[in-house]
Amino acid sequence: MRTFIGVLACCLAASATYAAPPPEVSAKSVVVMDAWSGQVLMEKDAHTPRAIASVTKVMTAMVILDRCPLDQMVIVSKEAAETGESSCLLKEGEQLSVHDLLEMALMRSGNDAAVALAVHAAGSVPAFASMMNQKAAELGLKASHFTNPHGLDEEGHHQCAMDVALLCHRAMQNETFSRIVAQRERMMQRPAFPEGYKVVNTNQLLRTRNDCIGIKTGWTGQAGYCLAAAAQRGARRFIVVVLNSERRFEETGQLLDWAFDTYVERIVVAGGLPIGDADVERGAADSVPVAAAETLVVVDSVDRIMPEVQFRQTVFRAPIEAGQEIGYLEFEVGGEHMAVPAVATRSVNRSFLATLFDWPNAILLLGCLGSGMLMVGAVSSTAAQAAQARGRAKTRTYPSHRRSAG
């Protein structure tokens, strides 16, 4: 094993010398996560199940996006129209597309829109809750249990902050979801509103921060004020979840600013760029340059020393082809073990002697030598026999085969 220290370590963003501690917040549970990798950067009581209010609708949307075409029309049920609290004033029998109802549920936080989608997809709210729980199990969300699609307080309906963050991490990878939650407002056509119906996003960070790109608010008496938010600057993107916060928008903004100030993208290894040499046995060369098969970028604290990159070789003998995987590069960032394949940057053929004395070639060579000796003996024996034959020809009389004229 070889160690390459500090090779290819570079920072893609300017940073301070020392990282500041995270801000103190009133929220009972907190998670700050790198939105690309899912790496958790900070947490506070993140695994305690809590009521999450309308943050529930993130899971509602994920189930609907799995099962329903966006242009499919939904007939609003009586149950949906009668759902209280946060409402989009849906009327029983009104027809709206799945896409429009998703916007109402995710932006305006319409409980009636969430129920309309649930009944459309599953036939009833309990049946849809079962779909939500099935999705949670598929995603490995171990502290999540749903009993409704809107998040109104109900016994047995909860998630922990870590599960919320993991779910948002997955949801933001869905193009439709990420586009909807990033909208500040949208005007849509509804028969009951001749001048149009404006859907305004309840996430105030979309209007106070240029870097905010979603996701979902929530409030009930039991859950308190909740918020899952995402923000992006350049290539960096973070997700913050606060549950039961006294100042959810302010505290989420502070946590986002802390993340951008504290964590930067670092290229640990750059794909294709040689970082050292690997030993080669029985080759025309004793070594071959090694490079990472791909570029690996991590989000790390500005004051953390770049990790040692260790090369573990798995292929030693020539021939080695350029681009062939011959081991892997491993390192540790923030206590997390990571590895990427390592490849040879050029080809190395076998040495002449290695080729010559390779077992198949050696057997062939011995065979050739043996054949040569036999051939020499055979030639000598043939020559002697030919001489004897010439001697006999001088005394032997052969009958004439010429045809007679008569």
C-alpha cells in the first residue's frame, strides 16, 4: 500500500482559516445536510420522532409522482372538499390535473389538495397512508409513520428530522418536485375563479433569499413551526430541517449561512490525473503511473486538513493495459470512509524474459529445441541412407521401360 499525502487537494471556493461553530437555535430537532451527497454536516436530536405538520406533503408528493401522470385529471371528492385548516377552496366535483393539485399541496400547502390526490391514487386516505408507509420503508426511513397525506395532528403520524432530510434529499432529485417547490407563486385557471387562482408559496425564504430553492413549511399545534429548506450557491447545495422552532425562517437562514461559510467543496482526487506510481512485476517497466478513475468531490469543513490518499494495489503483474483498474484509492473525510477505483494511465507489456520463460512459451521452446535435435539426427540418418543408395545404384541394373518401335 502506498500513501499519497495532500496530492490533488484543492478548494473550489474561498474560505476562512477556522470554521465557526453552528448557531444556537430554538428548534427541538435540526439537520444540516449536503444536498448532493447526503452527508450530514450538523444534527441536533435528529432521530426523535416528532409531529411534522405539512412537511408531510413531501412524502405525499413522492408517492403521487411514482403513481400518477401529471396530466391525469382528478375529480375532487367530498372528503377532500371538506378537509379543513390550510385550504385551496376546492369544490366537490371540481376537476383539476395532478400537476395543479401538486402545486396547491406543495406551494399553498392545501390540505384539501393533498386529500384529493390521495383519494384519487388509492381510493381512500387510509389506503394512501399505507402507500406512504411502504415508500418510507423502501427509502429506509426508520422513524417515519404516516396516517394521512396532509400532516394534521393525528396519533401515530410522525417523522424524525433525519428522515425528513433524507426524504428531501431524494425528493429534490425529482425534476418535477424540485421545479414546483422552487416557485414563488403561480396563476392557474379554475372555473370557480374567472380571473384566475393565484397559488403563493408559503416558504418565505423564497422571497427573502436569492439562494433558496424550496422545499416545504409546516405548522400545527402539536408540531409547532417546521421547515425543510434548500439553498444553492454555485455548485454547493444544502438542506436544512428544523422541527418545532420558535423562529423557523430566521433559524433556517442562520443555519444555511453557517453551512455556506463553513463547508466548501474539495477535490480529493481528480479523475485521469496521475498521482503516483504502482509497482509492476515481470513488466517491460518496473512501475506504471496511477490515476483515479473518476473525480471525487467532497463537502468538508474549511479548517480540516486534507486527507491522506492511500493506494491499495490489486493487480501487480504485466501485461497491464492503459485504463485498466489495478486497485483503488481510499481516504477518510469527516469520519466517513471513501474509495474510488484506480487505473493505470499507460500500458506496460511483459518483459522479454518474462515472455520467454512464461510456462506456455517455455514448453513451446523446449519442444522446438527437442524437435531441432531430432531433426538433426533425422537429417544425418537420411544423408547416410542416401549415400548408401548412391553406392548401390552403381551396380544395380534397372529394366528398360522404353516402348519398342515394332
